[in-house]
Amino acid sequence: MASASAAMIGSDSIETPAYRDLVNEKLVLWHFIFSLTFLIVAMLAWWFFSLQLLQAYPFAGIEHLSPGRWRMIHTNGVAYGFIANAFLGALHWAIPRLTLQKVASKALSWFIFFAWQFVVLATVVGLILGKAQAVEWGETPIFIDPLAVAGLILVAINFMVPILRSEGPMYVTLWYFIAGLVWTILVYAMGNYLPQFFVGGAASGALIGLFIHDLVGLFVTPLGWGLMYYFVPIILKKPIWSHGLSLVGFWGLAFFYPLNGIHHFLYSPIPMFLQYGAIISTIAVELVVTTVIINFFATIRHRGDMLRTNMPIRWFYIGMVFYFTTCLQCAMQVTLTFQKIIHFTDWVVGHSHLVMFGVFGFWIMGFMTHLFPRLLGAKGWYRPAWNEWHFWLMGMSMLVMFFDLVFAGLVQGFMWRDLASWESTTVASGPFWFIRTLSGVGMLVGMGFFLANIVMTSVHRRTIEPSGQPAGEQSGGQSLATA
């Protein structure tokens, strides 16, 4: 298993017509466009849901627009509309360039694209109509599940063919992609079929816990880290620091992450040996993640200027810091002592938002910032400064929301421990919920800058000139020399 390097076969700097023909750039672009579209819908759903806690919900009394349904649209829209679409686009970019092989079928790629948008839209409609399953993160209606599993199998076939045909070295990136493609099928089927039809009671709760965490650890995480092993070396123009640590990171993820999920149900009727196993494996994951973080920060050694001059690198590394933070937080909060305070509080909400959006959402913003000018046929971004506004508004709003919810969770937990009345805890939570809603405004404004920049870059793509900064180190990461 070889580590990815910009000097190797996957380098974006190879510009021969035959090489560029490997990638269907139009398909990548449309996956990104729909990813951002679903993100905006999911963010608005979350923002409207937050207004309920402030007693300012604008659609009160309308059954099909009830806050509970908006909440499910938010979570499913982020997971399957935003993240999955972005990853599908990025995989269509990275895998052909790493393997020097086209995907199995261009027609299949387009079929998957349209089928995936149908699945996400049908899920939204089903949730609005109240057809959700009683599975957290698996609320997709029963009639959608067979289509989703079939789609995931087709995705795996489409991408596994070029990987198996490849005659070059097997990069770390490809190992993560193979694992993610196989695991996702199994995880989705487990979470959406077994608790619903075959297993009940506490055993069903254990499976739902495994599904919740495996959706993050065996779908989003391997694909996300795999893309980091691809994009970071290419933009930095240097190989990953340690091949050995990349092995530790991959196999540690494979061994420990599948065991984590039951830590969502500590102090439940699930047998204690399973709860203890989840606690130990969760703490072990933090040690594994530490090796990955060390590997990437050692890689950027002597190139720290890129954190200032290259926007995609900044997105990537801030996301890595957030990833380490969430795993460290998780290692603490899964202990039985800590759970007595933070269980069922807003602490957990802050944690989940930091990992799903502060980590993987930031990584997605990074490689979108890197690729969009190229996909639009422009030499650079229309306004690189707008990318700065996007980064700072999103980053600061994310931090505000995270710390706000962490402190809210501590207040709630200690008040519950001291047997305060429920009404008094909601009153105490009010200011925190108000700040959370304001942080959502900051995120929406930040996304507005990014979307406006994409539109204006497309409109003015023929007249945009590079900023004159060194190739590959422009503020928006927009140089075609490394795109």
C-alpha cells in the first residue's frame, strides 16, 4: 500500500488530453451543485427547527411542516444530499486519476447521479408526509431503502472496476475508498432493515447505535480521510510524511470504529459488557486518530505558509483540528461518569455538529474551493476575497455554535443532576438556544458568499485572470496548474 504523492500518478498537474479525458468533469460539477443545493435546504430546515425552541416557529400548526419533520429533513439532507453528493463528485475526480482507468460506465455514472437525486428528494417528500422509520439517521421511508441499497451497490461496482483494473501501486487513498464503498452498503442495510423487521427490544437499540456511529465511521470517515490523502499531497506538492502511520490509521479505523456505536446507549438495558467494549474502543479510536493527525501535520511541516495563502489547505487542516477535538471529546464523554451529566443534553448536539459539518463539511468546502474554477472553465475565482469571508463566517459561526451547545449541555446536565424542574432548565437554556440560532445566520451568510462567488465565476469565467500569486498558492486555490 503506497502513500499518495503529488509526484506520483494521481497528481492533478498532469494535463495531457488522454489524462484529462479520464474524468467526467461535467458530472463532478453537477454532483457539487446538487450537494450545495441540498446543503442550503438542510441548513434552512435546521434554522427553522431552532426557532421552535425560541417559541418563534413560523409554521406552527401545519402538520407537514412540523419541526420534528424539519429536523429529519435536516439530518438526512446533510448525510445523503450534501455529503454523499459531494463525495460522489470527488470520487469521480480522484479514482480515475489515481488508477489511470475510467469508471466502469459513463452511462452508469449519470444513471446513479439522477437516481441519487431522486432518492434524496423522495426521502424529503416521505419525511414531510410522515412516513419516517423509527431509526435515528435512518428515518428514510421503507419504500426508499431498497432503492438506496441498490444505488450503493451500483456505486461500488462503478468505482471498484477501475481500482481492480489498475496496474499501479495501491495508494492509501484507494484503500480507504474500497473500505468505504463496501462498508456503506453493509451499514445502510443493517441500520434500515434489521431493527425494522428482524430484531426488537434492547437488541434493536444496540443495532441502531451501531448504525448511527458506523454511518459516520464507516461511510463518511473513510471516504473523507481518503480524499485528504489525495488532495493534501497534491496541493502541498509533497508526499505524506509517514507510510507506517497511514497504515496504523487505516487498520485502527477498521478494527475499532465498528465497535463504537453502543456508546450512544450507555445506562440502557443493553448488556454491560457491550457498553464497556464500546467505551474502550471509542477511547482507542482517539489514539488512532492522533497518529493520523500527526501524519498530516508532519506533512505540512516547512509549508506552513500554505495555511495562509491556500484556502483549500486551510479548510482541510481546520477540519483536521476539529476532527481531533471531536474524537478527544468523544473519548471523555463516553465514560460512565461523564455520561451522568451530559446524556440527552445539548452537549451531544454540539459534538455531532462539529464532526459532521465542522470536519467533513469543511473538507468538502476545501476541495470544492480547489476544483470549482477548473470545473467551470475559469482561470481563477471571481472574488478570492469572498472565499475569505466564506471561511471566516463559517469557521467562527461553527465555533460559536459548538461552544454554545457544549456550555448549554453542562448547564442542563448539572441542573438535572440537582433535580431542578424541567421548566427551569428550559428557561436556563433559552439564551444558549438564541445564540445557536444567531450562529446559523452567520453560516447562511457565509454560504451566500460562496454561492455568489460560484455564480459570478461561471458568468465571468472567460474574463477572469489569475491573481499573479504563485501557482497553486492563490487565495482561492484556483490555479489551473494544480487544479
